[in-house]
Amino acid sequence: MAQHDAGKAGVGFSSLKGKKKGYWLLLLLRLVAFMATASATIVMALNKQTNTFVVATIGNTPLKATLTAKFQHTPAFVFFVVANGMVSLHSLTMILVELFGHKIDYKGLRLAIIAILDMITVVLASAGDGAAAFMAEVGKNGNSHARWNKICDKFHTFCDHGTGALLASFIGLVLLLIINVISITKLHVSKSTNYVGVP
């Protein structure tokens, strides 16, 4: 009998230790995802470059024009900034919920609400990344069929910063997908445990 109780205690301790590891892993993933999407938001929002070009020559006198490339000129990049900003806010909120929200669980819906919000966030992040990636491709290579000229040969810094923002955002998206899987798994395990616990 004593051995049986000791075995149960050992299993309980092992389960508690596993839950604690999972808790810290999820918290770390959310923190890194927040840093990635927040970095993408800031870099793209501050992305701006001004260059002066010779557009014509009259005799020996060159005519110059000063042009500025910034993210506000492209609706896809504006959406990218807004989407990543909202995703960053979600990640920060979920970090606070993970740290302080365990006592707040209205009718056992906390895990379900978190899983739903995580799914919505993944959709938002993927939409922003897809739109920005399309415009980045056009900016780099142009589109001869639509007669869209490339600009990255003229605004190198602008394109490099945009590429960096995209990479950071895609890293955040991958982490959000992993977080989403964990959230759904936690919800499933919780529901299964509650079901088994019902007499």
C-alpha cells in the first residue's frame, strides 16, 4: 500500500515538473515571438530613404530630382505594420495572462479563449506577411507584364530594411504557429482530463 502511494506521488511530481517545463517553454516562445514581430513593426515603420537622381540633362547641366521611398507609399506595407503591431500587442497580452491570469478562468473558458485568439493572430500575421512579401518581390524584380519597375536598384537601404523586417516577421509567424499548436493541445488535454474526472 505504501509503495503504491509512493508510486502515485512520484507520478504526480513528474507530471507537475512536466507542466512547469511546458509553462516556461510557452512563455519563452511568446516572448521571442513578441520580440520578432515588434522588431518587424519598428523597422518597417521607420523605413525611409531619400535619394537624388539625374532625370535629364540640358546642355551640360544635369536636372536632378529628389525622391523618397517610405512604407506609407505602399498599402501592403502599411497593413504589414498594423498587423504586426496588433500581433505584438496580442503576444504581450498573452505573456501577462500566462504570468498573472491563472486565477482568472471564467467557467473554464480561459484556455479556449487563448486558443481562439492565437488562431486569429496567426491569420492576421500571415496576411500581413503575404501582402508585404508580394510587394517586396515587385520592388526587387519588378513586373514587366504589368509595367511595374523595380526600385531596389535605386533604394538599396530601404529594401534591405524591408527584407529584415520581413524575416523577423516570418520568424514570429513560425513561432506563433508553434504556440497555436501548443494552445490547442493544452485545451484538448484539459477537456480530456475534465471528461475523465466526471463520475
